[in-house]
Amino acid sequence: MTASDDSETSFRKADWPFYWLTRASALYLANIESALKKIGLDVPRWRVLMSIHESGCASVGEIAEQAIVKLPTMTKIIQRMQSDGLVHCRPRATDARVTEVLLTPAGLKAREQAWHEAERVYGRAFGSIANRDVTKLNQILARVFDNLQKI
């Protein structure tokens, strides 16, 4: 299906990329949720752990944006993670109005365990797909994301 198709009768869901994106995303989330549950984590905590790991620390707002979660919801997630000893919060040195989140030693251990589970899910999903195809897929999805941000 292309954007120039003006007849709904030509629609086939298998030709609609969002059909596959939605299905793949739903299966990924079900698989990662199940894998994380085994180690006492959930998807929101996984997203926080991975967001912080990449940069060493991040603000609550930055994590919320990366995790595609509303700021008040992310604040609650981080407060629970702080109570669980997974993260530590501090004011940003350059702007005390911004709260930075860092992983504690327990958070680093949880991230390692979560990453191990995520690698297994990734292996099942992409094991039969060439690295160059995964790279191309990421490039295409990044372009789609950029296009959708302009709407």
C-alpha cells in the first residue's frame, strides 16, 4: 500500500507497516514483561534502568521523554524505585530545579539482570535477521519517528 492509493478497497492490513509495528511491539512487550517479571522488575522500571545506564544519569523529564511516559507517572515510578533502593536522586549541579536520577549498586545489578533477559528476547526476535537488516530497520524507524514528530 502506498500513500497514493486512494481506494480503500485496495487496503490489505499485511501491506500496512503500522499493522506490523503494532503487532511486533505488542509481542515484544509481552515477552519482555514476562522475562522481567522473573527477576522482579517490570517494563517501566526496565525503561528507567536503561535510560539512566546509557548516560550515567538523567533528569526525570529526560527519562519520561525516552520512556514515552507522562512526567507525573515517571515521577511516581522513580519514587518507587528510590524506595526499593534501585536509584538515587539529587539536584542537578547546574540547575537545582532539575532532579537527576542515578543507579545505585542495587540498580546496576538489576540493570545487568534485566539486560541479560532483554538480550534473550532480542535474540529470539532478531536472531535470524542479518545485522545490516537490523541497522536498516532502525534507520527506517528513526525516519518514520521524525516524520511523525512533524505532524
